[in-house]
Amino acid sequence: MSNLGFQPLSPLDGRYREAVQDLGQYLSEAGLNRARILVEIEWLIYLAEKNLLGSNSSIDDEFKSQLRKIAADFNSADIDSLASIEAQTKHDVKAVEYFIRQKLHELGRDDVAELVHFGCTSEDINNLSYALTIHDAITEVWLPAARKLVEKIADLAKKYSRDAMLSRTHGQPATPTTMGKELAVFVFRLNRQIERVESIEYLAKFSGATGTWSAQVVAAPEVDWLSESQEFVETLGLTFNPLTTQIESHDWQAELYSAISHFNRILHNLCTDVWTYISLNYFKQIPVAGATGSSTMPHKVNPIKFENAEANLEISSAILDSLSATLVTTRLQRDLTDSTSQRNVGVGVGHSLLAISNATSGLGQIELNQAVLEADLLENWEVLAEAIQTVVRAEIARGNSQISDPYALLKELTRGKRISGDDLLSFITELDISQEAKSRLISLKPSSYSGLASLLVEFISPEK
């Protein structure tokens, strides 16, 4: 067997790399290390500027700029250098500390080296770094893609707000709706999950080996470490958590992944519905120039964007659900199950992002087949049975009819049967109801029996 050299195991890093590569700026090992360096640098600056240890270290604006450039300019050469250090330390966060010390030496500032990683356990750096990278990945990449998808669905909902179609409850012909209203349902559902994602608080701790600030208090008992730690965490744009073990409890992560997973499942529902509408010919697919639908059947245009989205959504939710369950537990004050788990955050979010990309693309390649919708409605006049029996019940309540059991009457006429418009017309003409009610029913067609469906689409507008 030939040696193929190193090849990516994950399709996210191979076949689908282009669709998810923006996440790699945050949820990769390199993205995490850049964040670790940033946190370590900011803590060094904070300690020095406030002179918390009485070291009177000089830290002017020029030096602060030089320090911050270490993180801002983190590049492939730095990645290799850090990897080389970690190969010796066998500890990722300690390697970051030594990397920064090396940079300080190059700047001629060994005098501040002992401020690096002062009073910190590895998790103090890691939990802040994960919070920062996950926040940026969600706000800069996932949320914009999710909003773009929902905007696309909303545009289609408005476009098709008045296009009546046959509903299928239990897979059987049912009271008509409009395609726009059905799509608007998904807009409403998906937007609620987006709001959940947007509302997540990104919590962080900075309290030492077991969350007690023990080492800091012994080293500098005059410092209000609780207050200083809170201020430091909040300068990074995160929410301070004062009550933790060695690790921040990860509840916010579980909440975030649960919300994304819920979004995934709703989107999965949309994809299966659109797939079904395509199979019913309610939607026509717009062929992509040069694309092949089937390797053997030239006529086919397959709904692969929605099928690919389904699979990726299932994989994403499986990973994110596992993370949600695993990350909220730890043995006593610390174990490392969360360390391995969190390295897969990018994989879980990446498959969701890929699915969003697929679904957005797929929705841009379909158009409504109004002729099929209309023909389907005209083949199912029996769906007006609900309207007739409800009108009759209202007539009875008003004292305009003596019919004893309108539901049974309509059941006898329509259940399990195909009837025509003429059949219903004859039936309505003989009903014991007022002429005004008869006129209303006679004018009714399956295509006009969609109630307030077209108006309901307005609820997805921003002003609503």
C-alpha cells in the first residue's frame, strides 16, 4: 500500500474545508493557543500596571504594544516554535508560559518574566481562552451564517405568503395552508434559538488551583484578589464566576451547545420538509450548470444540499449533546474529561455551520411550482368538509338549522372518499342552513380555504 503522507481524518479539514475554514481562526489548536497567549499577556500587563506585587516594573505604552503584538502577530512560525516547546514540556499551557518568557527575553525584559502565569493554574488560562474563542467563533462566524439562512427562509416565506397548498397532517390531505406560512413557522422557531444563542453569558473564573485564591493570598495578602480577579475577567469582556472548583463549571457551554443543537434539529425538520415538497414537485429545482445529479440517470436533479445538511446536523447535534452532558460534570475539584471534550467544540459547531451553508445554498436553487400546488388542491375537495361542518355548527348555534349531527353528516359524505366540487355543491345546496351561509360555502374552493395563513407571515417581520 502506498504511503499517502499526512491526510486529514475529518472531512471538515478536507472535502468541506472551504465552508468552515473561518471557524479555524478560533476553534483550532492554533486559535486556542493564540487566546492563551493573549490572556497571559493581559494578566502580565494587569499585574504590572496595578503593581499588585509591589514589583514597580516599568510597563509604558510602547512595551504594552510590544507585548500585545505577541498575540496579535501569532503566526505559523510561532505555532511551530510553541509546538517544539510543548514537545519538551508535555504540557500545553506550560509551553505557552515558556513561549512568552522567551519572547520577553528577546525584548530584553526578563525583569517581568515572573509576572507571567503568576498565581494561575492552567485552567485559569484555559477557561478564559475557551470563552474568548468560542464567543468569537459564535458571534463572528456561526451567528452571521445562521441569520443569513433565516433571512433566506423569511424572504421565501414572504414571496410565497399567498400561494395556497394542500396540507398533509399524518401524511393525509388536510386543511390547506400557504407555502409562505409553513416556511414562516420555521423562521419563528429558528429565530427563538438564535435569540437563545445571543443571550448566552460567557462565564470565566480566575481563582487558582481549587477556586480559593490560596496561593495569591499567601503571596500578597494585602491584595483584594477577589475584586482584582473580577475586574481582570471583565476587562476581557467575560462574565466573572466567583464560585468554582479548579475549573469553571461549563454550564454556559452546555447551554450554548444545547441551543445550537436545538437550532440544528429545527433546521433538520425544515430540510426534510423541503425535501418532501421537492419529491411532491411542489418545488422545482434549478439545475446548476455542469453539475451531475446521478452517475447513471442523466435526467435527475437530486436534492443533495438538503440531504447533506441533514447528515451534518445529525453529526453536529450528536457531538454538541455529548459536550453538553459531559462538560457539566467533574470528579470532585477537577478531572481532565473536559479537556479532551472541549477540543471537539470546533467539530460540533463546524458540522452545524456546514449544514447551514448547505441549506442556504439549497434554498437558493428551488422555485415554487404553483401549477402543481393548484392541481393538488383541485384533486382534494374533501378537505372542505371541515369548513362545511363548522359552518353548519355555527348555523345551529344561531338557530338557523335543525341538523342534529353535522360532523357525522360530513363524515358519511367524505371519509375515505374522493369527491368533486360538483358533489360538494349538490350537498351544500340541500343543507338546512341559511342562504347567506350557503353562498359562503358555495364560493369556497380548496385554494381559498387557507384562513389567515397569508397574514400570519407578517409575524416574522422585524416590527413584529
